[in-house]
Amino acid sequence: MLQVEQQMRLEEMALDEQTNQAMLGLKKAALDQRAALDQQAAGLTLEYQQRKMQEEFAATQAEIHRQFVESNLKLQNEVNRHQIVQPVFIPALAMGGHPYGAAGPAVATPPPQAATTPHGILNIASSQPNSRRG
């Protein structure tokens, strides 16, 4: 009977050892899986943050471009509003005339200046034809 009890204790200890080994294997597998999931979560978080920053950058860039176009249009409108074609007086000698001639100085207008509209269409300001006072 003593031998049977000893045999049972030895088998019980062997089963406890097997159980402990199985538990350690399961704990290690759980830790490995947890580490892999944590790494995957960190990668996905980084990817999300990068996409979010790219979207914010694109939105900021679009807003800056919109402000630039708006400011450029305002400036162009201001220039166009203040742009007045003024006659340029050219002495008679420069026109090949005599300095004491009766025709007097020639009056010429500057060449037309090109301007673009907000839609990129080229406008050329009209100018008066060259004429002589007399």
C-alpha cells in the first residue's frame, strides 16, 4: 500500500509538471500574441497620424493657395482700377520733324498692357491711336 501511495504521488507530481509546462507555454503564446498585436496597433496608429497630417497639410496648402488667388485678384483689380492711359509727349525732333515746325509736339499713347482675369483669360487694355496735335 505504501508503494501504491508513492506511485500515485509520483504520477501526481508528473501531472502537475505537465500542467505547469502547458500553462507556461500558453502564457508565452499569449505574451507573443499580445506583443504582435501591440506592434500592429503602433504601426496602424502611426499610419493614421501620417494620413491625418497629410490631410491637414493639404487643407492648409489649399487654404494658402485660395488666399493667394484671392489676394492676387484683389491686387490685379486695384491695379486695373488705378491704371489710366496717359499720353506721352514726344518732341518733334524724335518724330523726324523740325524743332520749329508748326506741327508742334507729337502725342503718343503707351502700348496696351496685358492683364489676366481670374479665369486665366488674357485681356488687353485698349489704347488710343497715335495722333498729332495741331
